[in-house]
Amino acid sequence: MPTQILMPALSPTMEEGTLAKWLVKEGDTVSSGDLLAEIETDKATMEFEAVDEGTVGKLLVSEGTEGVKVNSPIAVLLEDGENADDISGEADAPASEEASSHAAPAEASEITEPAQGYGRGEAPASTSSSSSSENSGDRIFASPLARRIAKDKGLDLASIKGSGPHGRIVKADVENASAAPAEKPAAETESAPVAKSASAPSGPSSDATAKMYADRETEDVALDGMRKTIAARLTEAKQQIPHFYLRRDIELDALLKFRSQLNKQLEGRGVKLSVNDFIIKACALALQSVPDANAIWAGDKIIKLKPSDVAVAVAIEGGLFTPVLKDADMKSLSALSSEMKDLATRARDRKLAPHEYQGGSFAISNLGMFGIDNFDAVINPPHGAILAVGAGVKKPVVGADGELAVATVMSVTLSVDHRVIDGALGAELLAAIKDNLENPMVMLA
């Protein structure tokens, strides 16, 4: 029977997308691995591919269509011997649980490169695995290609466990009958609360607000996917996370002198360390010194991380990314500097893959380069804390001997999730960060 291809979920927070471009046309024959279309998500444009072979019977969504809901039909694939007349109501019928789809997130082995001009994308690009309800009773759900291979090899589909979405049997399963069923990605289940938050009412309606300014010259700016996601996640964070804030001033003169010396020595290698590189290293080492603070909130439990995976907020046009530097405590300052520059560049070009901006237990948001003295950052769930970094400015300070002096002082604020980290523990973490930054040579020991 004809197979529905559904709008794929290309990121954990994606609820709808734009079908930017079809890479096939009606009547084309496709095989497993062939690219079908370019889909714009909330953060990038991705390609997704076919896992079944067949003929494109009908394209249900036109190029450039915005707001296509995840799991809604976008095309119909025909088996050998079928033609467009066999589609009948498939084109207009909503996808049932038994309908084959291409909407579930794929396993890592199915990831393809993203669309031209975007390099590596922000989500698994191959989300074209066929989907169906789990095998139940006497009904067995399998892709046409899997059925054909099983028939040729004389295999009983009832004895094969499907690794496709919802337990559907796909090509790999009949080639290796011992294949284990794929687990549903945790990120997919975590996206539900975000969607709920996004739809929750907050203040006057759009129309009511617009009427308030009816006599003023205005311009409407439509919300793109990234802005919707940011709005939903930060609303969720402020409503559900019990924030508290810890503030410290950090003297930077020793660090600035040490940084200048290192940069002169590293000049021949083309390396130039920034203050932010030292901050990343200081936070990573502090998480190792205070391991109970290297933790995240997981709903019904707290998960403690052993490595120091530190996320860093990067501003891009229309929003922000928080790429994660994994094992930051184990890396040299020059390695962190190089990696951070690469992640920031690709973040601004929207070329990050999801594994590069998901995870971590701790984040850094630095607005010092914009002249901001201090601010309070919003925790990015499920992180346990985020450090807001202000500018280093010359200030009068009282030295240990009681004499007045001038020092370069940077104000930082640690926003903490009280469900994960209590006040004394947060204070201990911030003290460790301060100590690392004021004694930078210790970080190289």
C-alpha cells in the first residue's frame, strides 16, 4: 500500500517547520539514503533522506510552505506495481499510527549532512525512518523493502524485532534479525513541556495588544522558530526553576598579566587567548573541585556529571546558541580557545549539530564585551547553574595590608537552581571559580 512520508521532527523542540525545497519530483524513483527535501527548523536548514525504496507518487506540500506541523503528511511513496491511482485518500488523510512515516528522529548511523550552505546542521538530518504503530497481535508493520528482503530470504517477519519508529521493521532488521529496537530519544519526550509552555497564555492577546497601538506607527515582526523556542524555554525556566543569585567581585590584574605573557609565547602558533577562555577553564576546574555542584535536575532525581561539560552562550542574529565544550577541565587553554572560536563561528552560521549544543551541567553568559557591569542570567534547563560575567573595570580596592589601590575588577553573578544546589554549595562553587581566576597559574598545574 502507499506509504505516507511525514514532516520530520528535526530537533527536540521542533513543532513545525518550513518545507524549503523538494529534492525529488513526482514520478522519481528513490532508494534508501536518497535525499528527499530540505526542511527549515527553528535553528537550521536540514536535509532528510529515504530509508525505503519506491516511487514518489505525490508531493502533498509545496516548496516554501511554512508552519507544516510535525507528523503531518508531506508526500506519498509508492511500491513497485502501484501507481498514483492507488493513493486514493492517502493524500488527504491524517497520518494514523499504522501509516508509514519519515518523522521520527533517526539513530546516529542515519545522520546525513545538512543543506547546502549550512555545513553541519543543528539536528539529525536523516529523520526519514518509516514509522508505524508497534507490532501488535497478528499485525506486523514493516517497510516495503523489508518485506521484500524477508520474502526473498524466507524469513518470518513475526520473529523479527523492528528497530524503526514504533517498532516498525526496516531493511536493517531483516538483514540482521538480532537488531535491537531503537529507544525513543529522551530529548523527544522532554520537548513536550516546552511546547506546553509556548502555548500557555501570557498577558493580553495579540489582537488586544495590537489595538493598544492602533494609532501609532508600528511594524510587525513574525516569530521564527528560534525566537519561539527561546521564548518557550526561558518562560519555562523562570516559571519552574527556583533561581537564587550569588555575586562576587573578581580581581583580574594577575590574570591579565599572565594572559599577556602567554599570548606573546603563543604568537608563533597563531593562538590568542581571551579572558573568556580563562573563565571557561576556571569554571570547568571549579566543577571538579566542587563535584556536588556538577549536577543537573532530571525531574524525579538529580544527575551528577563526572566530566566538566561547560556551555557558553553565543549571540547570533535573531537569537542565541549555547555550544558545549565537553571535558573542558581536561583541555589546555589553547585547545579551549580554538574549539570555542570554531563553535562560535559555526553557531553564527547556524552550522552546529545538536550534540554540539545539547548537554552540559553549567553555562557561561559573558556580556562584558558590551560594557555591561553585571546582570542576572536565566538558567538553561536542565543545567544546575549559569555564570553571568560582566566587564572588567578599574576600581578602587582595599588591599590585604589595608592600603587603597586600583585594580581591574570583574563582577560575576551565579544563578543557581535551588532544587540542585543549595546556598552554601553554590557559594563554594563561586569561591572556587574566583580563586582560579585570581590565581591563573594554578589552572595550568
